[in-house]
Amino acid sequence: MYVEIKAVRRDEWTYFQVRSFVNKHSCPLEEIHRRHRQASAVTIGEVVAPRLQQHDGRLMRPKDIITDMKTIYGIQIMYSKAHYALQYALSLSYGTHEETFQLLPSFAYILEQQNPGTITDLQCADDGKFLYFFMSLWSSIRGFRRCMRPVIAVDGTHLKGRFGGTMFVATAQDGNEQMYPIAFGYDDSENNNSWEWFLECLRGALGHIDDLVFISDRHASIEAGISKVFPYATHTICCWHFGENMKKRFHRKDVADIMDSAARSYSEIQYDRHMEELRKLHKGAYDYAIDAGPHKWSRVHCPQRRYRLMTTNVAECINSCLKFARQLPLMTLAEFIRNMLQKWFHDRHTAAQSMRHRLTDAAHGVIQKRVEKCNYMTVNAVDWNIFSVKHKEKQWTVNLARKTCTCNKFQIDFLPCSHALAAARERNLDFTSLCADYYKRETLIDAYSVPIMHVGYPSSWVVPSDIAARVVLNSKTKRQSGRPMEGRHVSSSERTTTQSCRNVDNQDIIAGGVRIRLWLMKVPGQLSPMITVASVASVTQ
């Protein structure tokens, strides 16, 4: 666009005064295109930088920039220009990747000063290249030690920034069935050395935990690291991942469903029944499950309690929450996580204080469903604490003093089963007295009672000179070229297929001495059929 403007200088170049302005378009039509130089990536980046964060919490994407430029300014731009504009806007708001690497030592220092007890670790190579960074906030460490079941889900996910890398996550689950992040780690790749380093840092932060259980996928590096760093802990595998592996290996969903039922069984009888069904249905799948080790994926054969945690879903949810933040520079990503946890701790502490029951909302819902079942049970007292509970020609023995039941739910979950609730009703006992402290409202309040403090802007940091002068260069690796994948890889068993109607008519046409056979697919809801070429052959004259 060309305009006519007249202005004069005032006060020795301090400012200009516009005398006339004629807003008249004089651009030739052939010069109006998406590469117009006035709408440069730098200009667009400066415009969108203040609103990078969307209302739903995610970061703006190139297609969002294209839409905004079209609807707000009437400018149509190319995707490549929107991409470069986004990268420039990110650098304006969050700094460049190189700058944030250099700020990591100062950030770790301020984080520990603002949140005493927080554990960080920064490792670099001899030439100053970044290797590892670990972060575990004191609020999470304290809450896990005091209030959480000793089960940790660990997982790794790829970063999508300029230098790529892998983020490691260690997550527990609170008594209200919410994810409770414990620690985060960052490395250039996922291998034996990186997982061993992350688990070493995790052990240094948590110390010794009795009856500790880890849940992960079947990544060999995780198993090797846990066996070396936590030899006293029990390593189990996610039954969902294990089932997906079975689907992919044997191309059958039914065998994975049976295996999942066996994995979640509370008693040996239930487990044996499902495994016998699996053996009759598919001997190869049965052998595959046995070779993997029932003590790793079966609840009843686990040496330690898995409680109600059978999958790594809590760790996967953390990765999902950081889906758009994983493209940020490393220090900015760490600050994003700290800010996210700060909000979670505040909101959950407030919500826990407003709960109406002595149990958490999730635990209360579980007990309420089990109470409805005990209405149909017959209870016979053996003595003051031992009861015989009958229902539909089945019988269980409950010991309220030891908090056990022959169905095994009571002693594995540390929540009373329906049989125990029926026995407790016979003695007019309070149901909450049979529940472990993990599921009580006071414990949930205590888990989120220590707030997470902010670190402020880098310009306000007061850091010792030796820490500020430490050189941290960008990592040696770089993300592969091309657009990074935003979602996770979908297994073959999760892919959906579209089926069309099988009402097919064949029709031959002859044109220019060639016979073409067409399939006319009559699809419901469409007026005209789908036409596909079945064969082409020459016609003998």
C-alpha cells in the first residue's frame, strides 16, 4: 500500500508533525500477495507476542497467527512466515534457547532460595555444553514423603524446541486420584546413562522409602536404572502399555482385554481363571505374558502393594499438560512447570479444605459404590472382629482388627471392600476408621499445605558472582529438521478405520479400444456412488 504523507520536523528531530495524510491504495493488483514485505515475520511476531498464551492455557500456533492476521488485520500470510513470526515472538517473550541455557545456574539458585529444600542439579561437559538438569520442588518432596502412597510412575517424553532432548517425569497420585508431580529431568537423549542420572537425583531428593514401587513402560533403560539405583524397590510395568504391546504383536484385542482382567485381579483364583481363558484362546499370547513376568504386571503377584495404580496414566497426563510448553527454551519450560505446580498446589489446597466428607471426594465415591453392594450380603459374626460374609453362594472372611478380607481388596488397596463394609455395619463402626490415612481429607490438605513461591524476572535476581559467571552452552544435539510431531505415536490397535457400504455394482465402458471396469460403490447418505477403477484392458478389434 502506498500513501501520500507530508510531515515536518520539530525541535531538532525530537518528533515529526504530520501536515497531510492521504490514505489511498495505489498498489498494483499483481503486487498484492502473501509475501508482501510490509507484513514481515518480525513485525507479525511483535504484534502477537503479548498474546502468545491462549485462553485455554496453550500456546499460540502458526495457524492461529494466520487466522488472527486474516480476521483482525485483513492480511493473508503464508504458513512459513507465521512459523518464523511465532519463533520470533517466543524469543521476545521467553528469550532465545542460547540465552536461557546461560541463565540455568542463576535460575536454579533463585529457585532453591525461594523454596528452601528444593533440589536441583545441573551437569555440563568439560567444554561447557549442557548435559543434564534436574528439578524437584520441596513442596512435592515433603508431600510425597508424608502423604502419598509409595508408588511412583516414571516416563520420558521428547522436547520440541530447537535443541530437542528428552524430559523425564516422576509422578505419584494423591488420595483424591490427582497426579502429584515429584521431579523433572532434562537430557539430550533417553538412554541408560540419562535414566541412571535421573534416578540418582530422585533418590537423593526422596531418600529411602519403604515398600517403594515404580511403574513404567517396558523401556530397557528404565528397568536397568531402577535395578541399579533402587535395588530395594519393586519395578512393575504399566498394564495398559503391556496390553497395547500384545495388540500390536498378535493383532487381537480380545487377548489384551483378558490379560488386563488378569492383571487387575485381586485373588489367585480370579487370576488363574483369566489366564486359563487366555491360554485356551491364544497360546502364544499366554506364553508372552508369562515370559514378561506376572510379578511385573499382575497386581496379585506384585511383591509390594500397587494399591489402585496399575498404569502410568499420571505421568502421561503430565506430558499432556506440557504438550505446547515443550517447545519453549529449557529454563522457560522449567519456570512454566514451576508456575503450573504453584497454581495446582493453591487450587487443590483450597478445594481440599472445602470438602464435606472426612475422606477425599474420590475415596468417598469409591466407598459409596461399595456400600451399595453390601446391602445384599449376609453377615455372620465369628467373634468381635472376624465375620463370615455371604453373597450369591460365595463366602468371604473379614478381619476388621487386621483390616483383611479373603477377597484381598481390603489389604491391597488399604480401602475397605464391600464385604468389610458389611461387617463394619454389623458392628456400627465408622467406615472412615477402616481407610488408610492416604485417603483422608486432612492428609490431602497437608499434602498441598506448603506453597510454591515464584522466582521473579531475571532482571531482579541477586545471584553470587561465581554462579552468574558459570558458562552453560547449548547442548550438542539439535532437533531433527522438519515440523515436530505434536501428539504421541499412535499404536496400530488405536487407529480407527472407516468402513464403506458393500453394495457394489460393476460396469464396463469401452473408449478408444480400451475396456475400463468400474466399481460403483453405493454409499448410504450420498446421492451419487463412489467410482473406483478395477481394471484396464485392451479390446481385441
